[in-house]
Amino acid sequence: MIAARDAVRCARERIGTAYADMDCIALIRDVIRRSAGGVADYRCEGTNWLWRSIGNSGKYRHLVWRQESIRDAEAGMLAFKRTGDDVHHVGLVTGEGTVIHASSSHGSVVETRLDETWDCLGEHRYIRVMRTRGEEKKEWDEEREMPARLTI
């Protein structure tokens, strides 16, 4: 399991990497592969696939929680952009009001404000979200692979 601070640190090390070398899903794969506690052979097919994985079983479920807003974003969550049913962009929430993502318009990995252009949040099964708010948000149950809550 990757601690949120380690995931954010790893993502920040990629800031400035050319978009031609690392798009948004490649950034998330890289964070999961290279962070302490990560999975060296992690694979993910794309942003739509990642977003929809919550409906899959076992090893094919990469998201363990998601919501269709960015309300209460926490460090370690994944933020998504979508148009209709097409989820086309993903980044890592820092917990400081920003998101790290590979931006085609900037031409590189950048850290930008987590604003209204981001539509959704998700929790990845390999990244432990840093909890700072509300008792309804439960910590990971260390006895299980899945978090104590699962909502769609």
C-alpha cells in the first residue's frame, strides 16, 4: 500500500516530464510502480477503463470508491475530468488544493489548482488516502484489501 505522501512525492518528481513521454494514465501507472509500497508490474488500460473498474471483481477493480464531484478531495485520491460518459483525464490530488497531472495543453506533467474543471474523485486500491475530514470517511481496514467503505 502506497502512503498518499509517497504518491504525491513521486508524482512531483515527474513535474516537467514532457507529455510525449508521459500522459496522464502513464503518470498514475508510474506513481503506483515506483512509490514505496507500490506494485512494480501494475497495468492500467486507460482513464475510462480505470473509472469503470469499480464494477469489476477482484484484481480487475482498481478503484474502490468514487464520486461524481470533487467535494472533500483528500491527498492520494484521483481526480478525473469527463465529457458525458467519456472520462478523458486523471490526476493525483495533493491535498493542498492542487492536482498533479500530465497536461497536453502545457506539454508536460504539471501541478495545477483542483478547480471546477475536474468532475469526479476516486480512490485507488493501491494508494492510501490521507484522511483529514469527517468521521464518515473510514481508514483502510488493514485486515482486508478493500477499504471499509465502498460506494458508487
